[in-house]
Amino acid sequence: MDKILLQIAAELKVAPRQVQAAVELLDGGATVPFIARYRKEATDGLDDIQLRELEARLGYLRELEDRRAAVLKSIAEQGKLTPELAAAIDAAPTKQELEDLYLPYKLKRRTKGMIAREAGIEPLADRLFADPTLDPQSEAAVFVAAYDGGAAKLAEAGFADAFAVLDGVRDLLSERWA
């Protein structure tokens, strides 16, 4: 029998077959009032309050299992999943504890500054920041002309000209000092 059904049965202090019958009815589209009134014999007498609690817990635990699977998949794709971590994730009883376990492995969004850094614009940003007497326009033009992979490769990264490079410099420095 499903782990979720057994957990709900233990929490509500009812038989697992009662929970299974109620879940089948709910999954079939029946509403809580309908089950409580017309399908009492199928659930062996679960009342309205128990059915509502069962429905809420079922939704929560299904979401928790879906999130658990997504977290395990994400960490495994990063190559950082250990047996101990997998066991801890499987044992997490709440969404919050699951997210706490996932936090160190959560991928961060790529910002404009990160994209500029990956394109190799950071040395220009450092040079312009270190020496305010430099002309940003001419320095950016020299940077584009002398770029290691060529101007075409710089354009592929989203920095087609000196103005775009200066935007990248601004993004880098903004992130650094924000």
C-alpha cells in the first residue's frame, strides 16, 4: 500500500482501507460532502471532518512527494547526490525541511553580471573601476578589438559593440557593489 495512504491512516487513526477507499473516491471526482453523505459505507463511516482533513493531507503529501522527486533529480543531475543526502531527503517530513536540505544545492539564476563575467568582461570592469581617469568608450572599443575570441565571439555572448560591453561592465559593477 502507498506510503502516503499509510501515513494518513496513522495520522487520522483510521484503517488504511478506509483511507484508500476515500482516496479512490476523491480521485474519481467525488466531493467530500458527497462521500460523507452517500458513500459512508465505502469509507466505513468516515465523517465530513475526517474526510476534509484526509483531502487536505493527501494534497499536501502528494505535493511533498512531487517536490521530493524534483529535488532528488536536480541534485543527481549536478552529480552531488550522496546516499546520506538521498536518505535525508526521503525522510524529510515537511516541505520546509525538504527545502532546507535542498538550499545548498539550489541553482542560482544567471544575472546580467554573471553573463558579462562569463564573457570575460570583468578585467575591463576592474581596470575602469581602478582608474577613473580612463575613457570608458575608448577602453571598451580597445577591449572589443583585442578580445581573445574575436569580436564575433563577443557578439555571440550578447556584447556586439562597445556600448553593450559597457552595459556589461555596469552590470558587473552594480552587482559587485549592490
